[in-house]
Amino acid sequence: MKITEDELSQYRLRKYIVNKTFLSTTKERSIANEFAFDGGLRHNHDGEIIKVPTICIYTIIGHDRIALDIERISEYAHEKEVLIIPGQTFKVTAIRTNVQTAQGLCYEIELVEHRRENKTGQYQHE
């Protein structure tokens, strides 16, 4: 994805976010880079960069069906796609700017699935 500096500022360390739609992700960093850098950088009329390629790295810690590995049923199996279903809570654990990749500089945001234990000792999503 590509985001503005203002959009990046909405991600804060230790902040919780909830996805509201299906998230199409991949298990392969190189594939994520291809999508993030597709179309190049976005500039305004003055030539300033307004949208920066951004890689979000999601860590799924549970065994629940919050993410569906659809690689085997996808028409584009080489993309190694994983869908994260809506309504999942993630905690922002790292934000990096100026990350160098083969395609150029990007932002990188790490998010970890957030779960809390209920009274029965089982984990549930917040």
C-alpha cells in the first residue's frame, strides 16, 4: 500500500487497530514489495512525494481462523495470498521509515494479533 505522512502518523507504537475489511496479504516479502511499489512513488505538482510505499507485517499468534491461506485455491497461487478477515485487533509493535529495499525506500509497520484471556482461560479477540 502507499500512505501519506499524515496516514503514517495514525499508527503509533503500542496502539491497537481493528481492520474493518478483508486484508489481502502475502507470505512472501518480495511479493509485498511488488504490490507496494507498483506504479512508483506518488508526487504532488511541486514534485514532493505525497504517498510512500508501505509494508505492513502482520504476526498471527493464534490458531483461530482469523486469516485464511488461499494460496491453493487462488488463480494467482504464486502470490501466496493470505486473507485476514474483518474485525481483527492488532497492536502496532514497530514503525520504521526509510527502510531500504531493492525497489527503493519504504515505510514498514509491524503489527501483532492482539488477544486477551477470558475468565475460562481461553483467548478471545478484543
